[in-house]
Amino acid sequence: MGFLDSILGTEKNDVETPKASGTPFKVSVNFAPVRLSAMRESSIRMLIKVTNLSNEEQMVSADTLLPRNGLIGFEPACISKHNEKKIGKLGVGETTEVAIPIYSTNQTKEGNYPFRVVVYSHYLDYDKVIGQVEKNGEIRIV
């Protein structure tokens, strides 16, 4: 009878599955000061602002990537091109901002250097990823 009931629609055994709500958070990236200096040692702060748009608390982390061939980096020697920042738990509607330093050297040429920021939402710990939001942009060096 169960098979016929499911075809005829007389019995309701629908189980609701959680629906993807789209983006779990909003991400914006700014710089302070606005640009790096070419051909001298200088630094700026990349300000990553994350707002939780979902209906539940989120555990958040951010990965930042710089171009491998550019002489800019996350420490004064400009060797490190990848930075991972564990932001922590973000409540419903809560906003947080993380500052990541970026450095140039006396050999950094002027131009626009691409960057990529990926903000992840995690489940239970930082090993399990639920979703991600990606931002691409350029760092101006003059």
C-alpha cells in the first residue's frame, strides 16, 4: 500500500531538506592607506569586513592570495604569498573586520597586482567547509 499511496499522493511522507540560502555572508575589502609605494619598503593593511547574512551563527576563516611573481607579500621579505586567518564565530547579523598587512620592497615595480580573498564558513571546526565567498581585486602600487 505504501507504494500506491506515494503515487496517488494520499499519504504525506515528505521530509524537508535544508535549502541553500545563497551566500552565508557579505564580504568587502578595503586598504589603509589606499596604495603601496613602488621601489621602496612600505606596507598597507588589507581590511576584510565580513557580515553574517544567515539565520544562524557561523564559524568563519579567510584565505588571502597574492601573485607569485610580484614582489609583494605578507611579511617584509615578501616571500609569503598566502595568508590564512581564523576569524572565529560570527553571530546572526554580526559584522567583524580583520586587518592583514601587505608589504612591498625596494624592488617592487609599480602597477596593479591582483589579489584573491576567499572567506569560508565552517561546520564544528576549521576542517569542514560549508560554503565560501570569493572576492577578487587589485592592489595599486605607485
